[in-house]
Amino acid sequence: MPHCLYIPLDGRPCNSRFPVELAQMAGVNVRTPDTSLLGNAQTPAHLKAIDRWLSAACEASPPEEDIALFISIETWLYGNLVASRKSTQNLESVLARLYALKTLKEKYPRLKIYAMGTLLRLSNSNDDTEERPYWKNHGTQIYRYSWLAHYLSTQVESESDPHFQEYQQLKTAIPESVLQNYKSLRQRNFKVLEDILEGLQTGWIELFLLGCDDGGSYGWNVQEKERLLVHRKTAALESKCLIYPGADELGCVLMARAL
């Protein structure tokens, strides 16, 4: 069996403990950072400490064994899932950190990377607890605007359509700066997912689990999922990129699938 390392979504038991116990049921020991480094749903992980832990764990791995790294992309890039929605890092710095994993694999050719991540959700609420501050005032408006933008893109444009009129009203009601900020956030996170699929194609990532919201027929999140499905099919990655609803389930699913 490989030397197994695991960087979970956060330190809550559903993410940090249950996948490890699942592996133990199959006779596989998995090393993880101390939970004090992992944070929780609201507190991001200590990324510099995680970096030091991972580097030391790879260095200490038996030279005759492969190293299997199970890793949450949200934790690696941002600190946790909520931070991935709130972080204001630019795309360049985020991609540099993503490709630090590739550099690590080049340093340790025995390293096999099994990753999990999520498609940015689109919350239908005026609650900014896990979103950017403007969600408190514009969350439901942005959700509806996204729904209408996608829906109208599938229809023959007609200014007499009540959906079109509602779309125009929301476009005026939501500050342009808010829409541009949120679109930029989605573009950043989608670009990360596209680069992960390219990593599957070139082979520096072994397997990727993508968690998505399972509701809604229209919206930017639905459009992005459709684009990723096309990319996955075109690149023949159906067996390497698996898509599931949810987020906290991914650690157990990834561990069971790979081991």
C-alpha cells in the first residue's frame, strides 16, 4: 500500500476523521495534519504550517513506497470552503499555489495526487455568513439575476417577455461593481477547475472529485457545470473526474474510490 497523506476540507470530524477511519477499516493508515492546523467551517487552515507538514511528510516517506496525497483544493488554495468564497486573492496567486502541487510531484515522482474540490455554489439567500459582504443585501437578487441570464440565453430574445423585463430591472437594481466582483470570483474559481482537468489530462493529478449543488435548472453554476461536463467528455476524463452533489461527503468518497 502507498504511504497515505490527507489534507481535508477542514478539521470537523466529517472531513478530517471519518475518511481516515474509513481507510483504517480497509487496513490503511492515513497521516493528516494536526486538527489545530486545519481550522473549521469558519476558521481557515494555517497554510504555511500545512506546507511545512506536507513537505516533511513527503521527505519522511519510505523511499520504496508510493506517496498517495488526498487533498482538498479549497483548503490548499484558500484555507477552507468558506474562504474560497470570501478570499480576494487574484487569479495569478491562486494558480501559482495550485501549480506548487505539480512542482512537489516533480520533486517526488512517487507522489500520486488525488484531489477534491467544489464548483462555486450560488446561494439563494440574503445571508453573508459564508459569502462576500454584499450577499447580505443582494444575495437573492444575484441568484435570480443569474437564473434569468441563463434562462434568457436559451430563448429567442423578446423585450415583451416578462422574464426579460425582470432581468433588466435586476440589472439596474444590483450595483455594477457587485456584479463584476461576483463574476470575477466565479471566473477565478472556474479557471482553477479547468486547470485541474488539464492536470488530469497531462497526468500530474490522478483523480478528481467535483462537488456541486444538486438543485436548479438555470444559473451561472449550472452553466459552469455544463461546460465542465463538455470538457470532461471531450478529453475522455469520465473515469478520472467524478461529479457528486455536496462537499463534506467528498473526503470519504475520494478515500474509498482511490483505496
